[in-house]
Amino acid sequence: MFAASKLLMEPKPQHDRQRNRNGVHTCMTRRCFSAATGQTPSTSPARTSSKSILLVANLNASLASEGVWAESHHDEVAKAQAEATGVDSEAIRRFVNRSTYRVVPLDAEVNNSQQAVADRFAKLGLIPKPVNVSDIVWKWTPGS
């Protein structure tokens, strides 16, 4: 939440040397995307536009970098979240200390955990019909 909301409020990079506070390249030009990933947008699925691919690659890199920072700065994350939400700072601190901020591709463990949540939501009637999480998860690999 912290990193994503912060990213959405930041202005669009003005040049191809834009970096976030952890030194991760955050430019979304075609040239920078290709240099960073070794791919070109044209090698991606046909139904996805080049602009979307660049945006997702940029968000993944930025969120992963922010996650690394957040893992070692729980007090700062808790303070920012408490200020942003108005929720009691001690409750936020407990939540943050129990959370992980890693941004990595989903593995079988995460998929199974999410499937259990989806199954519970379906059983409780919170979603209109059961879903198979593995059918709707984007298969992301770093650098793609």
C-alpha cells in the first residue's frame, strides 16, 4: 500500500535516467525497457500493448525495490501508514511487523494460500462464484 500509493503520486519521469531512492531505474521508455530487460515490447503477448508492458515492468521494478527498503524500515512504514490512514499507530505497527513487503513472482505456496482465501470468500458468498486462482494469476518473472 505505502509504495504503490507513493508511486501513483510521483510525477512521471522526465528523462531516461530517472531512478528511485534505492537506485532502481524507473524510466518507461522503450529503449530503457529493452536495456533493462533484454526484451522488446514486441516479444510480449500480442494482446498486451507496449505501453502496458512498460508500465508493468516499471511498477514491478519499483515495487520490488520499495519492498526491499520497507523490509528493513518497519518503523518508517508504520508511521507513514498510520498518518495516511488515521488507524492507531500501535495497530499499524503490529500489522507491519507481521507483514512481508517482498515483491516476487507467485509460487505454489502463495497460489495455494490465495486459493484458500478465494474458496472461503466463495463459501461465504462474498464473491459471486468460485474461482481457480491459478487460472487468473499473471505469470510474472522478474525482467519480463
